[in-house]
Amino acid sequence: MSGASGSGRRVRVRIAPSPTGYIHVGTARTALYNWAFARQHGGDFILRIEDTDTERSREEWVGGIMAGLEWIGSRWDEGPYRQSERTALYREAADHLFRSGALYACDCTREDVLERTRDNPTPGYDGYCRQRGLERGPGRALRFAVPTGGVTVVHDLVRGDVEFANSTIEDFVVVKSNGDALFVLAVVVDDRDMAVSHVVRSEEHLPTTPKAVLLWEALNAAGPAVELPAFAHLPVLVNEKRQKISKRRDRVALEDYEADGFLPEAMANYLSLLGWSPPSGEEFFSLDDLVRDFRLEDVNHSPAFFDNQRLAHFNGVYLRALSDEEFTARVREWAERTGHSLGTAPYSTAAFAVLAPLVKERVTTLADAPDYVSFLFAEHFEMEEASFDKAIARDTTAPSIIAAARERFAGLIEWAAADLKEALEAIAADHERKLAKAQAPVRVATLGRSVGLPLFESLEVLGRNETLARLERALERTR
Ligand code: GLU
């Protein structure tokens, strides 16, 4: 085992999302690292729902979190546990800590504290109740008595030892005056109870980690000692302006990427590169490769740029690597799931598969695909009005070109792209037009739009009867 697995204890890691919204891409990255680390060491990956913030937590988000973790490929082994179901444990720990003298009761109101500390050089609680020896009771919070001197060291596998002077840590609240345990205590109690060996999470949590270490040590002193987990704080994700990505200004919900037609394997690959890269330097890799190569020690500290363009590039590469059958199946599945149904016969999925190589070259997401092939599926085919107007209604030669195409196409012995092209070349010559200009009205008449896949390959797949019928209908509209 690598050094990261510590002193040979069983590897147990966790993802601890709060159900206050959609799953953030940063949380998905954290989940992938935890999952891969657990798999590599034959350990356990725990899902713990941190719903202590009852005002903002919603049960319906929990389902979305689980679906997102499964979609990205980081399935948990244990849980979901919910903090809201574990409050008795937190209360018990608080009792223990109070009895041992690590916590003290405090009846200061926020206003009292502000009033007294207005001119203090360091913000935060001033320790007013620390020596008052108040009993616990309604309306009294419990604060942690932080040692006045010395430092608290966080051993971090990514950043090395990070020291915090205890003088900069206020006597923080552990249990609110209404009796509710705060997050900082709940996390420590859970990590102890669940025998978590490594806390791998976003660096946003680094500032509160010394408090967790102090609490952990106090619990060890008061009761049975449990080995501290190793910590690894992962770099934050930033946008092109180097700002932390947030739901207010950036696209951060994993679900949105799924709905937009990103492939989970492309997403997982791209997210894994935000803060880490494999020793080979290879950018494209599978989850199996991640499990084999991932090292916490190789995670870097600097903020990672979440680059939507690069993600789109990754997605395109993954889409093009799919077989034609797989590609069409994924597009269909995406369309059905997101309510963009392609429609049904007469034009089959097999016809789509024939055009798949051409579609794959042109798309970056699954969502881009239906427009290219909708002409194959539209039960009631219609020309796009703007395209009809431009390429047919306002082109006085268009009716003659369409009529000639219907004529010559009908007489073709073989219904093949090369023959269709030859026929239209002859028509173009008759009308003294370049081929591209002669194609425009035929394209709109048969495929409905002025942009799309190559015309002749499309018509080959569309078939003789339907092509001729569409040319006829377009012609009627010009009369
Ligand atoms: N609940 C925290 C979050 O959603 C995670 C805290 C932790 O991993 O310790 O970011």
C-alpha cells in the first residue's frame, strides 16, 4: 500500500454532501477521488448526507445526489447515512466533552459579543464565559475552550503540515443555545463513529479543520481514543476569471451537464483532471485507470480551472469513439430521457446508424444530434419556414431545379449518393449554377433545413419514395 493509506488501517473514506441543491461538479470530482481511492485500497466509500442545516436541507435533493453519483460512476458502498438521524450521538459527545471540561456554557447573545469586541484587533468570541462556570441550560450554547497558546497542526497529504496558531481560533460554538449540535461536532462524531481513515474534501473546509482536530483530541482525552484520519484538501474549481465557481454565476450542477447531453465517462475523465493527472501525462483515461493510478500525494494545490470548452472537447472525443450503434442508442436514450423524443418510424434507428459517422463528426454533445437526423424521424415532415423562404420562395429558379431533381431522381436505376450527386450536377449545369447553389433548394425541400448533414448521403438513407414525395410537396408550395 502507498503511504497515503497510513498506518495500515482499513481505508474508509466518505463523501458528505449537504442536500441543499443539485450536486455540484466539485462535489462530483471529490466523489470520484474518494471512490477511486477506496477501490484502489480495497476499502469502503461511504455516503453521508449532512442535513444538520434543517432550514436549507431538503429530502428531495438526496435522490438527485445519489443519481448524480451513480451517473458519474462513483457508487458508494455504505449509506446513505443521515446526520438528522444521528443527533443522539452528537448529544452524547457534547455531554462527554462538557463533563471533561473541554466545553463551557455561554449565555452571551450575539449583540453582547459584538458590543464587547467592537474594538478588538482579532474578530470572534472573547472568552467572556470561559471562567464563569455556568451550568448548562436552556438558552445557553456550549463553546469549545481552545488552548490559549501553541499551534494546532493539520497533517494534509496534499499540502503538507498546515499550522494554525491557537490564538487565532476563537472559542467556537459546538452546541447552539437551542440544543442543536453544530456541523463541526457532527462531522467529527461521524468520522470517528464510521472509522473514517481519510478525509478527502474540498479545500474550503481547511479553515475549520483545526477545530475538528481539537475536538477529536478532546474526545480522545475524554473517552476511548480513535486515530485521527489523514486529511487531504482538494483544490477549488475556478472559472476563467479565477473566481471560485458558484451556482450564481457558473454552470455547476452535474444534472445540467447530463441534461445537455454530456457523456458520464467524458465528464468523469475531465473532472478527474481537475487537480490531478496520471503519471503517464495521458489525458484520456477510464475509471479503471483512475483507480489504478490515482495518488492523493499527486493532487496539486493550485486552483483548478473548470473549462467548459475543454470539457466539450473531451465530450466530442468520447462521442466519436463510440461505435455507430452505441452512438445512436445513446442519442435515443438521451432524447427519451430528456423529452426530446426523436419520433418513430418509418425511418428506423438503422437508418440513423448509417448516418452516425457523419453526425459524430459534427456534434459535441448528444443534444446536438437530433437536429441532424430529425428529417429521418419526423412523422409529419415540415420545412423550416425561414429556410423555405430563403432557399425556395425567394429564388425564382428553385421550382425549376426542384422539378428537375424530382424528374431525374425518379429515373435513377440505383438510389445511391454518387448517382444522386451526378444527377444534381447535371441539373446544376443545365441551370448554369454551381453545385452548391443548386443543392440549396433541394436540401430544404427534402431535409427541411439549410444546414445539416451532406445532402446525397442523407437522401440515400431517406429513400426514393420519401425524397420524391417531399420534392413534390415543396413544388406544390411554390405554385
Ligand atoms: N458537507 C460538506 C460539503 O457539502 C462536506 C464536509 C466534509 O466533507 O467534511 O461540502
